[in-house]
Amino acid sequence: MSLRILITNDDGVDAPGIAIMADIAHAMSDDVWIVAPDGNQSGAGHRFTFGRELSFDSRGPRRFAVTGGSPADCVVAGMTHILGDRPADLVLSGVNAGQNLGDIVNCSGTAAGAREGVLQGAIGIAMSQSMDYEVSHKPDWANARRYGAEVVSAILAAHDGDDVFYNVNFPFCTTEEVVGLTAVAHQRFSRSPIRYYPSDNEGQFFMAIPETPQPLDPAADFEVLRRGNAITVTPFALQQTHNGALKRLGGLSLKRS
């Protein structure tokens, strides 16, 4: 039986990265479905749309846009309704325009698509094409195109029922300069990178990432991608309980008067 693949993203169903992800998926299977937001949902994180109706817009065979929906909404709709009695074996989220590294993954709609895929019983892989924003705000998709299917196959071969989703970033270099595929930890920043950023319009402001918190671990995803020209893959655990803290809290009690 062919691998059933569900694709989503947070840049929107018409974004160029999702077309690349479809090519990656079709290199592995002929059973590929796309369920993605009708517009940009970057930074949506794992938000669900509760208390407001959503709708589908058919964009062709096995291709649907969810009006106003988040990536997590799209995965739930795909896995529990659109794909019928056989949900996807693999959820691919992306390819995102821009890197998703370190603690930024916590607010990433791309990452949330893969995470919700795992919560729904599939293997989940988020993929992002990094950019050098000082050079251009338009990504060069060459590395995602060249290596995407091979990266997915390598992850599937290593997967052993782990309760994780995988976060992949392709470096901004030529395809010839890519040194390989490297498994790394994510960069835990010293503080949140999300900051208040003033607007030129009086009384208005933005949420932005004006700078990267320092210091950076040379062995973590941020620096390995930026300096090493490696494709990085990081497994994120869905069981988030901190066992050390859980143990320390085991002696908690209430004072009885």
C-alpha cells in the first residue's frame, strides 16, 4: 500500500514552498493530499480556530484551502475528515520560506503542522528553507528541491515509533556546498527572541525578531545551519514533562491547620 501523505504549511496554499513540498512528496508516493490555509498564517503557532466556522475551498484534485484556518486546523480537518477512513501516514509541513530554528519553533505554524500530525497518529516532519535576510528576502529553493525527498527518506528510515516531530532546515548555500545531513539539538535562547518593535505610524507597533539573543551554542541548530552548511534535523519531543522538576515536586504538600 502506498504511503499516504498529507501536506500543509503556514505560508498559504498558493505559496511556492508548498509546490516544492508536493514535488518532494510525489517523489515518494502517488497518494498525496494538500490541506493548507488560504492565506499567510506565519507565527500562528499551534492555534486552533474555536467558536468560528471554517470552510473548504477545493483547489483541484486532493488539494484544499481552509478559509481563515491555521496549519493545525488544516491537519485536523485533513486527518479526521478529508482523507476519510484512512488518515495520512506522514504529515509534511512546509517548505517554509525562512528558517525555523531555536525557540522560534515554539511560535512556528510550520512546526505546529508537523506536531499536530504526530498528535493525530502520523509521522510529522516540518521543513524550512533558510535565507540570508541581509542579502535577500526571497528564498533560493535549490537545496529543498535537491535534497528534500532524500532527507524525508532518511528520517523515515531512522524513525522507530518515537513520540517526536522532526524539524528540518536547509542552509542558504549552493547545492554543491551542502556538507550533509546533521542531527542537532535546538538552540535554547537566553531569552525570548520576540520583541516589541515600533512602527513609523504613531501609536502602532509590531511583534518582531530584531536580533538573535546571544550567546549561541556552536553545536545547536542555529550555528550548525548558519556556519556549517549542513541540513539540520532536530527531533522535538511531544511529552514535555520535565522529569527532574517532577521528581523535586514529588514532596509538595499543603499545610494543614
